[in-house]
Amino acid sequence: MALLYGGTELASSKGWRLSVGHVHHGWRGREADRDLLFVAAHARRLGLPFFCAYRDAHATARRLKLSPESGARHARYAALLEMAKRAGAPRIATAHQRDDRIESYLIARERRSGLAGRAGPRPSRADGVVRPLLSVAREEILAFLRTRGIVHRRDASNGDLRLDRNRIRRDLARRDPAAQDGIRERILRRLDRFQARRAAVDREFGLRIAPLISLGPGSVAADAGLLESAAPELVRSALEAAARPFAAPGQPPLTGPEREEIRRRLTRGGDFRFEAGRRIRFERRGRLLTVRPRPAAGTESV
């Protein structure tokens, strides 16, 4: 709601044409139905085009073998991209805020993620998603709503402790306020450093590595000799980029241990073959690293 009303206040001075998109995930029954009606009413009050999409997030998670959170996220972004296309919108603004950055970092640390995960949500993505509120605290958002008399609804699933983010949020909230503030400030400083490092890696990757990764019919090729001597974070980015076209929907192309094993093999030199997730094959022959889907059983030549 803060994103919606804040965007509306700025729209005329920024030259924005706004539309409102809402995704019904098929969770929480009548509460979710009321959420949709609530958002539609505010869009109507503001005179903005309203788009909505119904998705069965649980079915998506089961079909793609994802966690409930990942299944809902996959369904949500797919629906938002479809609605943006219908609206003719080049950008999709989401309301991720500063506390979301902190929670994402704590989850990434718990999962022993690399730089990309620990740096948190990106302010903008290649598919047009932007997150303008990442530097704004939850308390500031609530104050914005109070001063303007804007009501909001609470998602009841935020209390479901089976979801990692809710459990992390609860654990942080259990600490006394002074400890909470100190932890948040330390994490934010660390996040800023991670984001600066990720931005530097992204720039160098775009200049040095990306031009040497070529997408062919059914495979991706990269210069193994260059990767052999490149900085570890550049190699990790290259492996992710090369495997991404063959990843299962909603799934990362590689696990952290898989990525590190391939990186170690590249660093050692010599030819090798490695299959990630029993789905994506990495094969080095001389200076050429080829990435392709693993052939179906019984179709591989000897």
C-alpha cells in the first residue's frame, strides 16, 4: 500500500503511467479473496488500471518440486510478468523493504550461500523488476501509512513458522529492542559491502567473461582456459550463467557444492565431465567448456 500510494504521489512529476497488479496464490481461502477485493478497490479509488491473476501456488510447488515459498515466488513473478505485458509496462515495482534484505541475508547465511545470495535482493533485475523501497525500514513504511490514514491488510501466512522467512523474523523479534537494532545495523553494513562486491563482480563479468560465453543450439560454450585463471567469483558467475538455460523452472541451475566442485576442477586444469543435479552436464576438452542437458537414458553414444 505504501508503494502504491507513494508511486501515485510521484507519478505526475516522474512521468509514470501506473497500473496495479495483484496475484491470488490460492492460499488462505476467503482471506485471499478479500485481499484481492481490497487492492482492486484502492486501484479503482486512485483511477488506476487493475490486473489480477489466479495461481495455485501449492500445485506449482508440487509440480516443480519446490518449497512452498519457492513455488509461490515462481508463480508470483510469472504472473506479474504476464500482467506487465498486458499492461504494456516496462517495469514491475515490488515493495521489498530494508527488513526483507536483512531476512534474506540471514536465510542465505544459514544456507551457506555465496556472494550473490548474501548480497540480497537486487534493486533492479534484467526482466524489469525493480525494488525502490530496499533502503526503507518497516517502521518508516508504517509511519507513512499512518500519516496519510491509509489502511492495510496483514497476510495471515506471515505467522506460519514452517516458512523459513517467518522463522527468521520471529527469532530476530525475540531479542530485546536494543539488541535488535544493533544486529540490524551490523547486518546492513555487511550487506552494503556484499552489494558493492557483487556490483564489482557483475561489471567485470560483463566486460571480461560474458562476451566469451556463447549460446548454441542445445548447449552453451565457454573458454575454459580463461576460467581456469579467473577470480573465483567470476568463475561462479560464469558457471551459473552457462547452466541457467537448462535449469528446471523455479530451481537454481547449480547447488553451491556442485558449483564449487566444477570450479575446483577448472582450476586444476585437464579434461573432465561433471553432471550437476543429474540433469546438466559440464564437460571440458582442452580450452573448451561445454554445458548441455544430460542426454536421456539410452540415447547417449559410447
